[in-house]
Amino acid sequence: MPRKVNYEVDDYDDGYYDYEDYDYQYDVEGHGQNETPKKNQDTIKTGLWHCPICTFDNDDDLAACDICGVLRNPLIKRSKNTDKETVDGIRNDSGASIMAKSLFASMLHRAPKKAVVCRQRSDGSLLKEGSDFLMNGTSKGHFHDFYKAESSTQNFYYFNIAPFKFDVPSPDDMVSNGLRSSKITSKANLKSLNVSSSVTGKNTSVRTLSSFERMEGLPVPSTGNRDVAVREKNFSSENDGGTQGLTSNLKDMSLEVNSLSQEPTRKPVSSAKYKSEKWMLPDQKEGKMTQLSLAIVGHVDSGKSTLSGRLLHLLGRISQKEMHKYEKEAKQQGKGSFAYAWALDESAEERERGITMTVAVAYLDSKRYHVVLLDSPGHKDFVPNMISGATQADAAILVIDSSVGSFEAGLDKNKGQTREHAQLIRSFGVDQIIVAVNKMDVVGYSKERFDFIKQRLGAFLHSCGFKDSMVSWIPVSAMENQNLVGAASDVRLSSCRKAYIGSTDRYKGSHLLDAIDSIQPPSRDFSKPLRMPICDVIKSQSSGQVSACGKVEAGALRTGFKVLVLPSGYVGTVRSLEHDSKACNVARAGDNVAVTLQGIDATHVIPGGVLCHPDFPVAIATNLELKVLMLDVETPILIGSHLEFHVHHAKQAGRVVKILSLIDSKTGKMTKKAPRCLMAKQSAVIRVVLDDAVCVEEFSSCKALGRVSLRASGRTLAVGIVDKIINVQE
Ligand SMILES: Nc1nc2c(ncn2[C@@H]2O[C@H](COP(=O)(O)OP(=O)(O)OP(=O)(O)O)[C@@H](O)[C@H]2O)c(=O)[nH]1
């Protein structure tokens, strides 16, 4: 079984390799055990702190690693009013997430790989010194090498990228145990839930609901509104030219910059009064493909990046020339087997370790969808980064390493990321999943092994709340290109293709790309007021231009449209929009875009903020009532417990001030008890008070802005939803 040869085991508290019940053929090749352990210390130089994960030396006043986004431990609460901070206490000259990197790379039409120096052309676009930097190219990429180089090139353009704030929790075994099926009383909730039990093989008349579903008050997660979603087409080709630079369509706009900056407006208004305009709704005539955000998740080393790289290469998103380059570089570093993974794991740190650390974004087209691939890290240290992808995903590919021992390790209760990732994506509302049973070449394409995995994992996924009919199973080999975008050529797979497909599978095709096309279009909130949580912010200090990156969760925006930026409360105008290397005029719910704003000071746009319709702001609040589900953790939550509170891309310190009542796990009803503490797997209504306000909405109004996680001491203790906003800042 191919292993990573440069895995610095000592750096990681994984336990993955300690899993002694299974036969790990850990190939040390002079690495691993023989390497000198790295010091896992926080600070090694004056004025710097040393990231224990990626080993980068960060400025002392950074609370999260500039490179990998991992929080400094213990979390340093930054002092305000240092000259490097914005008015909101957020540094604006820090590192980038790969999410931002990718989005930004797309803005520049090229994934930057090394230091480049740019100058501005008369049309406002950037040109790399000595070459055509703005040429069309691949739409995937990473940015921080470029960023680092650019930041130090003071006479030229450089882009400040605010730190990726979504350093959120890893709700562990919550969903598994907390979500274990149990009987439920509400018949109303049970309509149309007839599915067969994968465990017993018996058809049951109702599917019992998970605790999480009950907590959310959901009968079952929406499987998508076909009619609406089918009409949503690929807006990215809005601009027929399709390949213009970010600034190319700006000249026509004659906006009075000064008149755009308005007085802060922050009071929330009920969206019931909102009426969408015609352009905000997708038009079938536009003939565009639906955008689908697809998270690639799974246990460490299962082959997520290799699979993603393969798909991109097979679908022409990575050229042959680029592929040769990756192969050559990977071989030179003695990691030939990682060539495809290198297409996504571009940072030196990731390549050196042979692991993904941050979410990489890439784009590809299937027959039906314009797919945004979110390749997640599998290692448990980077679960927070994985979550940043999962929160935006419409569906997921769960990649399984089928080799003996590896599959079992991924399902291990305490250490398995197959388990954790499956729970996480379900808790973030993803209900459609493709299980890519990878590395089938290692097990000789054994049908028995495939069936074993399907049975074991199927039962677990069912317990997480995935309907059997929403799970597709595909045996693949990313390494040997089997069953990815074409029918398997290996006779061991092709001869019994039908036997691999279960009777309940939605997927009736022959390969992974077919399975992607069999995903039901996700429902979108087109006719609600604009909500776009800001994942990353890109700032150009010289031009003063600022771009907010993220996924539009509700409503729409277009060039010239005014948006309210919260929590600052300032109004800016959309100067341009860009998605997948293409300028576009309109972005609607479901679209991942970079929104360049005009008429607003860059310091007023921060990650963790939200772009809203100016007349319908989201709430900014500190005092919230939550319905939470405790994970399978030993640490209880007490009245007075200090916690990290996470909602969309925002993070805030807070305190539990009240435990109002427990929620009965069987009925979903509140009990009268008001306990002093919450233990593992309990559900409850609690009240939290945050140190500072966050942009938030009640779950019933906007799911994406109403899902929360609570963490302490580097562990996620509970996940939940915002039930009530108690106070609202104006
Ligand atoms: N034999 C075999 N090896 C594979 C296959 N897919 C991936 N690998 C190998 O598995 C190792 C890990 O692959 P990656 O793509 O980096 O795995 P990953 O899941 O992205 O890793 P993390 O993101 O760090 O969790 C590499 O050595 C790959 O060459 C496969 O289908 N068959």
C-alpha cells in the first residue's frame, strides 16, 4: 500500500499510526521513526511564534497561523489598537486560506506558483512583469507563495489577505451517538420518509429521525427543489467573452465613490417584507449550468487530493504540460505517487508532509453541473479547515481507503476522520453523499471487500441521518484511473459493474462523474434578501480595492448593486464579480464568487462578516439562545463555561450563562429540568453571551447563518442552531 514517506509522525497527535489492531505497512524510508522529532513549542524566537503544525514562524501578534490557519495555542486575544489592526480588531495584513487563494487565483486567471511582480495596465488590469500574467489558465490554485512574495514587493501591487477566520470546531462523535435513530412521535415529521433500513434489510414504514434533525425541527433535510434549481444556470458564463479580467468590465461604470459610503445601518428587518426583483431569479433562457459545491472529505491519506487531481486532469482542467511538471517535481522529491495530489497541494509545507492542510478549491464541469471542488484536509489537526469547505458544500464525496486496516482506522470511534467527516458534513446540512471506495487496486478490486465496506459504513452513515437513497457507492482507483470519468477498464471491475450497484443506489451509471450528475440539484434561497458570509477578504493597498470572497447563501447581487457590509454597517457598491476565472455580472444563491466593492474603506470588510441587502440586514448580536447537541466528549458544558463560539466564518469568545432545559432525545421536546451542566450526547437549550457581537440569524430564517459550534481547549464540545436572538445591536 503506498504510504506517505515523509509523514512527520512526531508532529502529530493523531494516533492513526498507532492503530495496532491493523496491519500498517508504514514505509519509513528514512522518515517517520528515524526522524528527529520537531519541537512542538509555541514560541521559539522573540517576536515570533512557531506554528506546531506547519512550523511557520508567525508574527507574535497573530492569533492563527499565517500559513495553515491553525489557532495559536493558547489562543492569544489580540490587543486592540495596534497599528496593524483594523478598527474591528482584525488584522488586515495577514495570511490567506486556500479558499481565498483559489478564489484570488481565479481573479488573476492563473494559479500563481512563484514570486511575481505586477504592474497595472491602462485598463486597470494587472500584468506580470515580462509576461502575460493575465492569460487564461487553470482555475485552481493556491496563493500564499505569491502573496508572500508580493507582500514584500513594496513598489508594486500586493494584496492583503485577511486571515481565514473559519477556524471552527470539529464536532466529533456527536452526530454518531447523538444522532442515533430513535422513535419519534410527530407523525407530521415523518411523511414521505419511507426508506429501507440498511442494517436490518427490512422495509420500515418510517425512517426514524436523528437527534440533530429533531433539534433543527426538520422532518428530513431538503433533497432539493428540482424545479427551481434546474432553472439556475451557470452564471459564470454570464459574460459571453467569458475570459475578461476582473477589472475589464468596469470602465462602463460611472459610480460616484464618495456618495456610496453611507451611514451605518445595522438594524435587522424581517425578510417577510422582501420582494425579489426579476433579475435575481434564475432564468431558464440563460441556459447556464447549475453550480454545485462538492466537498471532498475522508480520512487522512484516503486519496482525496489524488482523486481530485485526477478528475481535473481527465477533464482537461490540468494540462498535460502541467501534469508532467507535477510528476517531475514529485519524483525529484521522492514522492512520485503524489503527482496528482500536488495539483492541489501546492504549498511547500503540504508537499513536504504529503498531506493537505487547507481546503483547495478547483472547478470542473460535469454534464449537468458546474462543480466547485472543495478538497479538504483529512488530518485531524486540520479539521477546522475541512469544516470551512463542508459549510459551503451542497453535496460531498466521501473518499474511503479500501485497503485493509485503513478503512477500519477511518471508522475508529476516537481517531477516525471518515467517521468525523461524515458526521460533520451531515451536521452542516449536507444530505447527499457519494462514497468513493478508493484504492481498490490495493485490494485486487475485491467485490467482497467493497461489500464489507459498504455494509459497515452504510450502517454508520444511516445512523448519522443519511437516507440510504441519498448515498451512492462507487469502487474506484484514483491511481489507476478506474471508474472516474469513464467505465472501468480493469476487467475485475467492469465484468461485474452491475453487481457493485446496490438496488437502493440513485447512481445507475458507470463511473464517478455519472454519480456526480445523479446528485439532485440543491434548493436555493433565490427569493430571499442577499446573504453572503465573507470567507476571505482580498485587499489591494495601492488601489484601495477590496474584494469579499464567499458563497452567496441567499438572494443575489450584480455589478452596480449596493450591498450592506456587516458588522461595520457601511454600504458599498459591487464593482465587479468573478467566478472561476471569469468575470460575471450576476451571482445568485449557491454561487462562489469574489465580489469587488467600491465606495467602502477596505478596513470595513472583514472575514466573518456578511454582505447583505441594504434594506434587510442580518442581526448583530451577543446574546443568543441555542439548541445544542453535546458530542461524545468527556468535557461537560457548565453554567459559566467559557467557549469558542463559531457561526459561518465568524468566531467569538463567549460564556454559557444559562442552561434553560434539556431536550428529550426521544421526543425532541423540552423538559422542565434546568441542569447545571451538560454531559456527552445530551441536547439542551442554552443561552450564551459573546464577548463581541457576530452577524447571525435564527436558523429558521437562514440555515447557513444559524448553525453554530461550540469549542473549548481545541475540541468541539457541541454543535447546534441559533433558536433565538435575544439582543440585537443597532
Ligand atoms: N494504490 C493507490 N494509491 C493511491 C490511490 N489514491 C491515492 N493513493 C495514494 O495515497 C497517498 C495519499 O494520497 P492523497 O491524495 O495525498 O490523500 P489525501 O486523502 O488527499 O491526503 P490528506 O488530504 O492529507 O488527508 C498517495 O501516496 C497516493 O498516491 C489509489 O487509488 N491507489
